[in-house]
Amino acid sequence: MAKPRNNLNAHDIKNLYIKKDKRSKTGFSCQYKDPRFNDPRFPDAAKQFHSLGSDIVAAKEEAIELNAVLYGKIANAKVNRILTTPSNTCTGIQLKVWLEQYLSYCRKKLKNGEIKPNTFKIKKNITMAIHKAHGDLFFADINVRKIAELLNSYIKLDQNRMAQSVRSIYIDIYKIAIGNGIDNITANIASMTINPDAKVKRERLSFVHFEKVIEAYKYEPHRLSALLAVITGQRRTDLCLMRKRKGKDWDERYKAYRLNSNHFVNEDYTSFADLVKYAPYSFVEDDQLCVFQLKTGNLLRIPLSLRLEKLNLSVGDVINKANLFKFSPFVLHHTTARAVNKLGDPLHADTVSRTFAKAIIATGIEYILKPPSFHELRSLSEREYKVQGVNTKKLLGHKHEKMTDEYDDLRGCDWSKVEAV
């Protein structure tokens, strides 16, 4: 049978406990429970219960006074902690400690070939930005508001894309922490923040503007890099690694890449020289351009006869034009020796981007948004070949039609034509 409920404690005074006691004069005894007991901030509060005698009325008055005094001390201790401690004294680890572990996790994925070097570079840079903002806080003390404030700081600077990246990496940080059972981290609060809108603020390149850019180049190898990009639709690194023929080392390079695409990565950084030395490359063979796409590992054969009608040039025509120094194994190569390169050395991927930007400026064309980058040549190629009926999804090496459709978006750079039935 259940024990009868003690109605003597049916009052609203915290920490006061009354019970029947035949030994007392009134037949009752009153006790007060110290709210500071077991609180490390109050080592002197060693006793949990204190006697308040047998007078219930007097005990209630004393309990009210004790609550006022002791809860005041607890509040003062809390305020003092907030004002004197740079970060909350939450149990667990500081965020900066976990960020180091997170980067180690990403570095391991890089070493195993699970993520690309550029992906790791982005993750590392964003993680450093998070470290700067929240590194000294305890991981469990971070809340939705703190993350939202960080995102808004980028949005105010018109850096919405950066805000998106910070949110994405923060979500990944929580995901890995939860998966590793980090204390006090049970929910992915970063995913509860609003994903910032980030509209594309770079102009597309129209064919009319492309013709002006081609004329603005001062160095023929750089001009040919833009022509080759449009005629093949390939990425800048794949263009710069492209060779005139298949070398004896290609099969071994490809085998090593298949086993681990990052086998040549040196710590956190991969130089273009490393790619030239170790990565598989595109080459010409049997009237075809055999394309190896470094980003995805796709293999693609493009006939040299593939022609871009507006340019009245084929893939083979541009490759032949690029053969300026016949002793160079690279399709795109330097024709003069400079301080940083020798005669016949391949064009650097960053160089073709910089020289394209200079050519854009040299045309004098004024853009409403940011001027087109070298990568926009890939979009221009897709749009022009699509009009000719070429399978541009296969040409660009996309897995999904949706990605190809994004390249097909004019973004207001030109008029879309409606064909009459």
C-alpha cells in the first residue's frame, strides 16, 4: 500500500520541509535544504539540511529569509562568473580544440582521396574563419543565435556566398562531432539557421564579347588557351595539362589516380608542378582528343573533326594552331623563355585566368555585374554547341542534366531566340 502523502509540505516556500515528530513539543520538526549544497562555487556549504525547530510559523518566516539571502548569493556568483570569465565554464571542450580534430579528419579524407585538394583548401579556410569568430567559446555554449550573427556579419558585407559556405562547413562540423560522440553535442544547431540567399553576380560571356576578347590578347599562347576552352568546353587545368600524344607513363599515372586520386598531394597543398609531374592528362590519339577530366576522373573522346560553326574552326584546327613550338609535349605551351618558365613549358592554370581577365579589361567592355571569368568560356561552349545539336552534357562531363542547364542560363547577357514552328 502506498505511503500517505505528507500534506504538511503543501506550501509554496522553496527548500522548507515539515514532518511529524513525536519527540518535539509541537509534534512537528522543520528542516531547510541549502540550495548551495554540492555547488563547487560554495565549498563552505558542506551540510545539506539545517534544522529550523518545531515552530511551523517561525520556520516558514526563516525559510523565506534564507531563500532571499542564499539565492542572492547564487545570483551574484553567476554574474561574477560571466563578468570575469572570457568564455562560459561549460563542461566539454572549447570549439578551437574540436576544430583541430575536424581538420585532422578532413586531412585524412584528403590523403585517402575522398575529397579534392581544392575542397580541403576551402574547408580549411572556412574553418579558420570560424575559429577566429568562435574558437575561444566552449563547443556546447554555441547556439543558433551566435551562428546566425556570424552569418549576418558576412551578409552585411555583401558576402552571401561566404555566409553560405560558413553555414555549410558549420553543419559539417556538428555532423562529425555528433558522429564522434562529443560530450554535450546532441543536435546540429547550425542546420537550424536560415540558409542565406546567394545570387550569382558574375556576367555570362556572349559570343560577340568573346570575339573582342580574342583580339585583345597580346601573347599568342594565351589567346589559344581561350580558343581551346571554347572549342572543347573543358576546364582550365585539363587544358593546361593536355599533351600532343599519349606518353608511356600515362597508364601508370591513371592506375595510381584510380587507387587514390590524391596520391601526389603534399600535405595540404598541391602545386601545378605536382599535377604536371604525377596527374593523368588529356592527349591526342587516332584523330580524337582523349580527355581526362581531373576533377571527376571522367574519360571522354572528342573527335578532332568536331566543329564550332560560329568560329568555323574544329578541335583539330585549334590544336594544330597551338603547335607553336614543336618540341614541347604540351598543347598549350610557352613560346618564349621567361623568369618563371622555360621555352615549351605548359601554361599555368592560374596564368590563363589572369591573362583572360586582363584581356576582358583591354576590350573596354563595361559590365553591370562582375566581368566574366575564364570558366565562363565553358558555358559559352555549351550554349553554342547545344544550338548545333551536340550532346553538351556528355561534352562537359556532367552527371546530371540540371548542372548542364545551369551552364545554359544566359543570365541576361544575350537574347534568347524563339524558333517559329
